Amino acid sequence: MKLLLVGGGGREHALAWKIAQSPLVDTLYAAPGNPGIARHARCVPIKAEAHQELLAFAQRERIDFTVVGPEAPLVAGLADRFTARGLGVFGPTAAAAQIEGSKAFAKSLMKRYRIPTARFETFDDVRAAIDHCQGLRQPVVVKVDGLAAGKGVTVCQTAEEAAKATSAAMELRVFGDAGKKVVIEEFLHGEEVSFFALANGETAVPLGAARDHKTVFDDDRGPNTGGMGAYSPVPGFDAAAEQRVMESIVNPTIAALAKDGMPYRGVLFVGLMMTGEGSDPKVLEFNCRFGDPECQALVVRLGSDLVPLLLAAARGDRLPERVAWSPEAAVCVTLASGGYPERYPMGLPIDGIDAAETVEGVRVFHAGTAERDGKLVTAGGRVLSVTATAPRLADAIARAYAAAARIRFDGVHYRTDIGRKGIR
């Protein structure tokens, strides 16, 4: 098969690494890819949002199957365009991708079909939203409706903080048009889990769980980012918990979307809160793609060939009852640019990746890198995903940090507590 992977971040490098191992794949292309992905694929300079160029390339090169990594092209209808041209593609339609593209859509769906989630209200008027916050028990969570690269969620400890967050989103438009509408919901207490399932439009199969670290600094301090690290599996999230999530959330969601005329084919990412109410899972958010950096921690544990799974989901074919996983633990530590998630420099030389990958069980996935004059340089806020496996979580953590310490670029910073909660 000729396969095209759309995207150029750490998630896509991890997917490229795994896809390239499949005996079904003769040639793998990536658009636009990155220097790390270039180890496994032929990179072509087409951006993920350049839908017509991607279509033309797929037709010209007779691509058999396309895998879309990021959420924005899916929400914008890239999968629909490929399907309309008779091209095989992995990823939900624009209608189904609303489950991530609009938090108001997702919350309304859950309310109508009684899928467990936090109590909420949706607003498109800033004054009404601020007034609503005044009468709520604090803390509350303010979420922008649209895509915000993982940064449009604010936990507010007081009504004043909620008003400020609402105004920033709706009036100052710090998240752009994503903040034209906001969802204000109750704060849920418990432990967060990122859960993944593969759906073929009618049924779904579990695809593993991970725990990510959203804020930029240790001990969950500082602003939210796109993700500073993850680990898998999640201690305490056992087979019984997985079954509860499938029965109470994933299966009803897939059925609801099908009933509403938008069958979901792709990976469904469920952001969960395992609440104190008997550890009952509730939905924090849905995403229409693999998580980043959760994907990095998952694929290094995946024992099954990924490509047949993606093909079955995309074609609506029967999915296996179970997917094979390594019993080892995996930890992913994000190395970020100085200043991230705010302003940060780019074009800084990177050294030490080869040395890092000599640490046992370590793979370094490129997230925000580029090549300039034959030198690897930074090209984003999240630069590298240092990912390690080991029989025990504590050992995987030690390996990841031993490798991270060997990588150098000006201003590099990373959390030092990734996975710590998992070994308490």
C-alpha cells in the first residue's frame, strides 16, 4: 500500500514510526512531516490545512489510504473531501468531528442522550455568561466552544476569575473565533484519564488509556498547554473501569452520533474524570483524534499492527474484540521552548538526540523541529517528546529523564514530575 500521513507534530511522528512497521505499507508519505518523521516517511511540503493540495497529491501519487493526525483538518472537512473523491481516509467526517470542534455540540449531545458529564450552560452573550457565574458554587470551568489547541479551558476559583476568563474569551478574543461562545460548567473532582477507542460507525473497541499533564509547571501549576507529558497504562484504571467507560460513555456516544445521522469512524478520545462518586467516569471533553502527547505513550506499547485497525475503522469493517498491548509502562516527557505556552523563540540549535536514544527503551519523537542549513533547530513550542518504556513505571520515568538530560537547546524546559502520581 501507499499511505499518506497528514500532520507534522509529535503525535504524527509516533504514528509514522508505528505505521512504517506494518508489512502492509510499501511507501509512506507525510505532509508536511518533520525531520524525525523523515526517518520513516517521504516528507512532502504540503501543510495540513492545504486540502486541495493534499487531494491533488493523493490522486497524483495514487495513495491507497490517508491517515489524518490533527483535529483542525478533520473539523474543516478534509475526510469528507477525500471520501467524495473515492479516496480511503482515516478520520471522522466534519459533522462527526464537531464532537471536538464544538464543545456546545458535544455537551448538547451528552445531555440529550444522558451520557455522564458535568452540569453546564452554554452562552453566546458575555454579560449573561458573567451573570451566570455569580450564582454558581466555585470553582467553575470556563471553556471556549471552538478549537483552541488545548488552551481554551480555564479553571476559575472565584466568580471574579470566571468573569475575567469569560471576558478574555468572548470580548478580547484571546482564542480567536473559538471564543465567540463559551460553555460554563461545574468543576469535577477526581482523577483524570485520557481514554481512546476505535470506532467503525457502529461499534467500538478499546484502544488504551493514558494520563497527561496539561499545565506547564510541576505540581499542576501554571497555564494549560497542549500537553507536557503522559504515561500509560494508568494505575488503578483496570479492566472493570475500561468496561464501565465503554458501556456508559463510548458505546452510547457512537450510537448517538449514528442515530443523529453522523456515524463516527475514527479514533474517539474521551477526556474522563473518575469522580469520587464511586469512581464513576464522567466526560470532560471529547476529541476526534489521537491525543498529543498521549499517542506517543500509547503507540510504543501497542502490540498489534496499527494499519489494519485504522483500515477497519475507516471502511466500517468489523473490529477485533481486543487489541494487543505490551505489559510494559511508557512515559513521555515534553521538552518545550523557553516561554511556552506564551511567546517563545524559534530556530535554536538542538543537540543530544542521538545520545538520548542510547538510553535503553528510549525513543525521541520530534514535535516542533526543522532543518536549517543541515542543522536541527527548534520550530515550535513543544519541541521533542522523549518517550521511554520499561517493565515498571518508575523505571520508565527514570529512563525518560536520563534521556531528556542529554538533550540541549537554549531555554529548554520540561516538567520533572511526569508520572509521579502513578507511583504513589
